[in-house]
Amino acid sequence: MKKNPTLVITGAAGQLGSALVERLSREKYTIICLIKEHHRTDYLEKLNVQKIIPCDLKDPKTYAKHIPENAIIFHCYSLSPGANATLQKYMQENALATKILLDVAKQKKVQQVIYMSSCSVIGPKATPGHSISEDDPVAPNEPYGKSKLEAEKEVQTFHQETKIPSLILRIFPLYGPYAHLNSTPIRICKLLQKKRFFMVGNGNNYYEFCYTKNAAEGIYLAFQKLKMGIHVLNISEPIKRTYNEVIHEIAKYVNPNVKIVRIPVPLALLIGYGGEMAFKLFHKRTITRLRTVQGLIGGWTSDCTKQVQLLDYQQPYTLEQGVAEFIQWAKEEKLVL
């Protein structure tokens, strides 16, 4: 009987990594979790994992010995957009760390590498009716996206040199437990707790808001079905919901009486241009940046055609189910009153 391979998950304590570990732990795999030293482990300790290794991916001495030959690597870790770091810092944590991890993978003769990239390598497209596909030209316009694109190039080079099967999965905006404190979902919750919530436009556009467990299911299916060559694939929710639906669903839990104030799109775009100027001058990420406004009017909408066709993907969680679980976690962590 063939033994299941060992699965190594980087960033296993993070928002996406923890959801992926939970999904993989339902199967009969040996799971090794690589985490940052400061990350919590209480959730991982409840799951069926063999090892939890605090490490620095840029320093192989802290983790290489824990990766067995013929393992499969799920590379979830990245310095998030909410970190507000410099381009140099993002390149170190996302691109350089990926290159070093792939060097270890080459030495260990791993079976497969699955890299969690981001739709940020393409950037928001605020064109009504146009969603982001895998074939769109890459054009990252901020440090995080640029670093993720460089990491994608490292994976492509790795595959060309080794012929080891590799997946580049472009993850779209997420929400779920273990979200970064400066992430968009947490900020939305806090803004909704005020008397007024300012909404760009009429809110009838699609808004990309992918529950981490839905993304984890897509990653699992890609791992199961795409075993040869190299593939680039969007991972998000095929069932689209509007910005109105997302905001009202969250408001049900955090502030049902919030007053929605609608800002005309042209005015919001003008404010966004001002935010871009402030970002370039002071390198501080604000909610009024142009790319944020573009996202609010549908610029991050994903094309999940390949995800559905290649993976036979069926979305396991609805918006209502995902938001309920997310808010429960946020309240337990006292991030939401």
C-alpha cells in the first residue's frame, strides 16, 4: 500500500494557512507546520499535525532538517499587504524567502510545490463587467504585489530547472479567523461599529470577499487534481455577492442600526487620487487610496472559470455561513464588540 506523502505548510498559523491545515488534517497525511516564532499555536495544536516548527524561511538552518525527502510543500506564508512595509522588506520576506525555500525543496527532491500567490500581481481592474483571469497581463502597482510576482517567477524558474510539478495559485481577498489586525475585514468591522458607514457608489457591484475555508477547499482540490507540469490558477468564490450584501451581512452582527452614507464614484475616485499622492509622499497605506476605491467598485472581481472546470469546484460555504464564523472568532478575540 502506497504511503501518503508528508505535507509541509508554511505560514500554517496565519489566516489562510490555518484554514488549509484544518482542511488537510481531515485526510490521512503527515502534516508539518512551519510558522513564524511570534505566531500562536493553540489552534494548530488541536488539529492532527505531527510537528509545529517556529522558523525563519530565509534561514534554512531553522527548518530544512524537518522537511523529509519527497514531501509536498504548500507555501502559504507571506508578509501581508496590511504590514505597510517597504518594497525592500516585502522582497525579502516574500520573494527571497521563496527562493531560499525552493532551494531547500530542490535539495530534498520534493514531489510538488504549491505556491499561494495573489491577485495583486495583476492589480485591481475597475472596468464594469470585466473580471480578473489568469491570462490578464501582470501589472502590480504596489510593493506587496511586486514581491508576489517576483516569487511567482522563482517558482517558474524552479519548475524549469527541476521539472518538479508546481502550482501557482492566485488567491483573492480573504476573510476568516486569524486575519491580520490591519486587514480589510477587520477594518470593515470597526468602521461598521461607528454611527455611519461610508459606501462607494450604490453597492450593487460584485465585491470579492472569499472565506478562507472556501479558498482552502480550492487549494486542496488543485493539489489533488493538478499533479503534472506547472499551472497558474485563480482561487476564490465562484458565487459572487454584491458589496451591499457583504456589508449588510457583517452589519447584522456588529451594528444593525448603522447608517449607510453613499459616496458618488467620481468623488471617491478623486479622493483616491489624493490618497495615492499621500502614499507616495509618506509611504502610509490609507483606506482612501485609489486602488482601494477601485476594489470597492468591483476591481478585484475574479474569473473562476478554470477553477470550476479543472477542479470540479463547488463552493462549500455561503457568505452567511462564512461571516457568522468570522464574526464569532472576532468577538472571541475581542476585535469586535
